[in-house]
Amino acid sequence: MILYHFTSRWHLQHIVLDGFIKTTESNVSPHHAHAGSDVVWLTSDPNPATHSGWKEGSAVDKTEVRFTLELPDTEVRQWQWWSENYDIDLRWAAALESVGGHESWYVIERPVTRFEWTKIEKLKRGVK
């Protein structure tokens, strides 16, 4: 399955040196950190403008770099289905979805190794 992972230029250097995209908070609960499994956030939409809401409340622009990934279908989960299985609070899900593009969100519950990266692109800064 071809999916994309967006990140900042600052994070890019760490990802390349480490050789993997690490898992992070799944945002299942606004009150309890790591209430769900940590995940790598993915999307089926390669357009950074769709994900401009990811910049809100962040110190870095998470749409500056796009990884193209080839991942096993059996390990990738569509975010809405996955989050409902972790009993995400519906109000919290709506708040996350309000940034837009949630129909294209996916997660994987493990790091994504360099052997699964097919392309890394530095995108134009300030994409809106």
C-alpha cells in the first residue's frame, strides 16, 4: 500500500540518522497521554495543502517534507476505524477531524524503516 508521511525539516535529519520514522502519540484521549498504542501517522493524500491544519499549535511545519512509503496492507489501519476500536471520545474525534483531511488518515503501530521509504521530498515552505 502506498501512503505518505509528512514531517518537518527539523525532524527529517533525525529520521534519516535513525533510519526509521518513530511512533508517536495516537491522540486517542485528550486527557490521558498514550491511551492508545503509539503510531506513525500516515495519509493516502499526497497534497500538503490538505494537511495545512497540522501546523496549528505546532512549533514546526509538519508539511515541509513528504515521505512516500510502501507498507504492508495487513499492518496499516484507517484512522477512523482504528480510533473507534480504542473507544475514542466522539467529541475528541470531531476536534481532530476539524483540521481536515481525516478521510485519508491511516496509522501503523510500529516504526517505519528506511527499507519502506520509496521517496523523500523537501517541499516548498509555507504551503497553505
